[in-house]
Amino acid sequence: MMQLSQRIAAELQVKPQQVDATIKLLDDGATVPFIARYRKELTGALDDTQLRQLAQRLSYLRELDERKQVILRSIDEQGKLSAELRQKIETCEAKTELEDLYLPYKPKRRTRGQIAIEAGLQPLADALYQDPQLDPEQLANDYLNSEHGINDSKAALEGARFILMERFAEDADLLKKVRDYLWRQGHIVSQVAKGKETEGAKFRDYFEFSEALHKIPSHRALALFRGRNEGVLQLNLDADPGQDDSIRTSYGETLIAEHYQIRDQQRPADAWLQQVVQWSWRVKILMHMETELMASVRERAETDAIKVFANNLKDLLMAAPAGAKTTMGLDPGVRSGVKVAVVDSTGKVLDTTTVFPFQPQNQMDKAKRTLAGMCKQHKVELISIGNGTFSRETDKMVAEMLKADTDVKANKVIVNEAGASVYSASELAAQEFPELDVSLRGAVSIARRLQDPLSELVKIEPKSIGVGQYQHDVSQTQLAQSLDAVVEDCVNAVGVDLNTASVALLARVAGLSKTLAKNIVTHRDQQGAFTKRQQLLDVSRMGPKSFEQAAGFLRINQGQQPLDSSAVHPEAYPLVEKMATAQGCAVADLIGNADRIKQIDAQQFVDEQFGLLTIRDILRELEKPGRDPRPEFKTANFKEGVDKVSDLQPGMRLEGVVTNVTNFGAFVDVGVHQDGLVHISALSDTFVSDPRQVVKAGDIVNVKVVEVDLARQRIGLTMRLHDEVGTAPSTAHNHRKREAHNGGQSAAPAKSQKSSTAKGSRPARQQPGNAAMGNAFAEAFAKAKKG
């Protein structure tokens, strides 16, 4: 039997030694970020993505092995564990196949087949199966048993039939054949539930729908399951798609008959055996497979949707920070006013207020004066405007204020405010700002997320940030685990300032729990700022293991030890000191000195503790200490005078920000309070299989307006700027190729974060070629509103 490490190595296409080393590190309590950065020699430089895949697969295989042991004990206790069965169980590689093998031996309530066996009918079933030449009616008369209610041949044959049906339905080899066939050929079919036509109009494109199980994309599958959950749709498995209605025999019955070599040769028992096959298929196996395969489709769809969410979240968390600048945050509102907060370069709140420039108060001039006064008083450098309701009107007001008062030297930026309201009402916000009104906390968050998106967004539950599709339809446990891993990887990739980080940010550092994060902040408040990393060991409940895992990701600027401001781990400080000595300088003189560092021969310092990979990492870090992996800060320039959907015209070229990337395209904010869709077929001149190959959340892109639907507030965009508006022949052609590639089905979208309150749902279906582009946009937007 292949060892765990060998199996995982083969699946991930890495060496078994790499897997063995990683498993040992994980079992010893090491975190993925720590292993990825500081244990490259041991793992062969596996990155965090590979490590998480490895850890996930390891967990699955260990659970599989544990289940095998339980099953082996259960069958052995029944006295039915043969050497052949043991071999099959021990070499089984999937949980589904394992449960198939266990099915005949699994303790269960008394079935009709078991009752028939108790009535002595098993010899009858075996005889007819083994020798179809026997006459069923005549033989059945020998097995009458009034004590068990077997009073005639019909009852005897019925009992025998149930014995064989259960035997067939619990045959692991047969189930595998049927499962493989249905996965390749079966279709998921939906129909509207009787009387739900009007109530379920949002699912009308699924009222008569069919698509191959193995091809249906995640967003369509999740839409189907949502329709079923809402009682609008009925879902079924079509085992014989395209079969003529006049053909009454399913291929599933053929598979069973062939597996057991049951043939109709006009022998006395052949008709009875054919009936057993038919009933086995319709009553037992098909129903079992429909439940299982529907669950499999849903599981795959959820995994895909979670992956989309995780990718978008990573892009958003790793967005470029504007930096440590005094910032004014504006949370736009109409009747409730525009909430204002000013924070200093460290994020500390300096001032708050609310202005009422819009109806019904219409105090525009007063609002401008108030904002200008606060900007000058606190020397505001950046003005961060949330992109919610009335954001463009607020942006226009700020622009007029800046133009009128040249003493204000601030730059304005519209930022994604997703999750700000959730944070404002959270327990964390209440603890951080007990004296601030809930409405003003949102303005603080909007200001801070411009300074450093990562530090602020970690305070918000990832699911509330709104960059996923069908996030409420997937496993919340798996979603939370995936998103937590993304946040952890992002935080540790950037690093954390030990003396300014919040509890929420510290809790995401490798090796630190919420309790340890709180203890660090408490120690910092009571004892003052940390001056060296070693002082972490004085924090309550901070042990050597936690320190080892966390220290390299925590930074101390201008501390006693110059290396504490870098990603060099404390365990490597003696190594750096050796390097400095070899160069005839102090460690402080080595940091940031590219000329000196280039003179160091990495090979010279290789020893049992530090290999070449680690030493090269250290040299790169010394050359650019504390380097930030995030990109340079840029902002989109929204077109003046284009503030609402009605301002858009086909053919208009605009600059925008990608807010959400799905499997069917990207949503772009062009400053009109409604994201536009760039369908996957309009992202590039070349074929695109994954939109993330072209764009990611936070990217600034140039687009052309293709379609504007004012009634439904839909905006169709293209990044193929040479396309002619109206006909878009090349784009439509590209979309038709995609339909063919996807088995004749258009790609349907998920959800735009700006459309989260909408309740419509329009799934995709094949459309005439000359309207492909328009239909793609219409379907995608409708689905997005539902997602």
C-alpha cells in the first residue's frame, strides 16, 4: 500500500521527501506561513498554496485511513472480513468507493430483503439467479412459509426479488461502473414546480433546463440548487439524455444486466430476472446515484465558488496602500448626511463630524466650508470617499471644495466601502471606539482602508467584504476556513508593525491566537512600546513555539536590534552577524547596502542549520529590508460628468476599477453606482478560460460601454476597445466559440457586490448567435443580482 507521503507527492507532483518534511513540520505545530518562508530547505521551497493543498489532502487521507480502520473492525466483528475484502478496503483511495465496499456490511434497519432472508427465501433467489432454466412459479411453491406471511408463489418471488435487488444495489464494482457512466453521460434537469410559475419568475430560464453533470459550471449549479431550496424548481437526474421516449429501457439497466450476465434467452426465469434488473435500477440504484451525484455536483460548485471568493479576497487585501498620511474619510449619505472622520498617519482618530450637503437640508456651502476647515486644521493629505449611495455626488462636492480653496492640498480617492457598515456595528468597533457613534465608525474605517487596506479589512468578517459569488449558498464552514487561510497568508506576506497593530491584525499572524494578540496589546499598553523582538517572550502565555512561529512576521521600527525591522528571523541573527563580520562592518551598516551584500558569497555561509535557499532569502531581505509585496498605489480617474447610469452612452470610453472577478467575467466600477460587466468573451482578443488570467480585483482598467439598460440598471462593457458598439462582431463570434466550448451553454454570472440586495435570478441558456453578446450580458447581470 502506497504511503501517505508518496500518494500526496504523486498528486502534487513533488518529491516524497518534501511531503515527509512538511508533514513533520505540520504535526509539530508549525504554521503554513512559517514553513513557506523559513523552512524552504526542508520542504524544497514549497509555496503557501502548495502547502495548503498538501495539508488539505493530508487531512482527507488521514480521515480516510481512520474510516478504513473503523470499517475493518466492524466487518471483522461480523466474521465476514475476507482477505480479498481487506485488500480492497486497504487500497481504496476515495471515501465514496470505501463506503460502497462497506454498504453490504453496514448495520441498517431491517429491509425487505433481510425480512425475505429471514423467511428462508435466499435459496430461491440464488437458484433462479444461477439457473434461469428453472421455472420461477414452480420453484417458488417450495418456499411457502405461512409463519412469515409467504402464502403463495407471488409473495415468495417478491421476497426473492428484494434479496437480489439489495445485493445488486450494494455491489461496489457495479456502483462504480454506474457512477462513472452517469457522471460522463448524465444530465441535471430542472422543471418549474406546479403553481410556482409566477412566484418563481426569477428562475424562469430554469423552468425547462438540462445540462451535463460534468460540465455544468458552479454558478449555474448553485442557481439550480437555490431554486430547489426555494421550492420553485424540481431537480432530477436524467440518466439517458436524448433518448427517444419510445425506448423504455435505460442504459443503467443494461449495465446491471451486463455486470451480472443476465440475458433474455427466453428461458423460464429470464423475464423474472429482467424484472429484478429493472426494479434494481429504478427503485434502488438510480435513486441512490441521483442523491449522491447531485451532492457531488453541489460540492464541486461550492468548491469553485469558494475559490473565486478567496481569489478576489486576496486581491482586495493585497491592494496597494496609500501609506501613512493624514486622511479624511467620508461615508456618503443623503438624509442622514455625509459622515466625516479625520485620522492621523497612524490611523488615530483626530476629528469627526457630519455634514448635510444634500436633500432635504441642502447645506452644500456649509458642508464645503466645514470640510475645508478640517482639512486645513489637520493638514489632511488624502480624502477617502466611500463608493456607496451618493458617492459621486460627494466626490463632486469635494472636487468643488478643492478647486475653490487652494489652501487645501489633499488628493481625493473613491474607495470600496464593502463591509464598513458591518464593522461599524461590530463588537470590535465598539471596543475600539466606545465613544463614537456607529455611523461615524464607518467613516473611520473608510479613511483607514485607504491608508492600509489589509490592516483595516482584517477587522471585518471576510464573508462581509462582498467579493464572492453565491457566498450564502456554500458550506459556511469551508468558506470560513478558506477565507481565513487567505487572510493569514496575506497578513504574513506583508508583515505587521508590532507597536501599532490592532488585536485583529495581530491575531492573523502565524502562531498567534486571539488571546495572545490581546495579551500583546495589553503588554504594550502597560509596559510601553516593544524595543526588541525578544521582549515578546515576556508577554503572558507567549511560549517558545509561538515566538518561533510569529517573530519573523512582526516588525519593530527603530528598535534596539536593526534586524527587528526586517523579515529576517531571530534564529538567523547570528548568521547575519557572521556576514557583517566577514564584510568588516556592523549589522546596521550591512542592512540596505546593496554593494556590500552583493560581495557576500552565499555558499560560504551554508551549514547544517542554514541552506542556500534560506541564505539567499536573507540576503534579499537585507538588501531591501521590510519590503512590501503589494503594488504601487494608483487610483482610477472617473470621467467628470458621468455620475449615474443614465449618463452612459454606448461607445463611451472610461477608466474604472475591477471590483469583482467571477468565472464568467469581471465587474467594473466606472463611477455610476452600478458596476458594469465585462463578459469573459470581451476581456481580451484571445480566448480566455479564466478571467483572472487577465484581471483581478482592484485593477484599474480602460473599458468601452457596449450596452446600457436603464430599466434594469445593467451596463455592458468591453475591454476590447476596437470593437464596434452595437454589432461587436468579433466579440459575438468569440462568445459563440465559448458556447461551443462549454457544450452549447452560455456562461452565466454570479453576484456583483453592488447588487447584493437584488432578488432576481436569470440563469443562462443558449441564444441565437447574432445576439450572443447582448444575451450574455443580460444573463450575466440577472444572475449577478441573484448571486
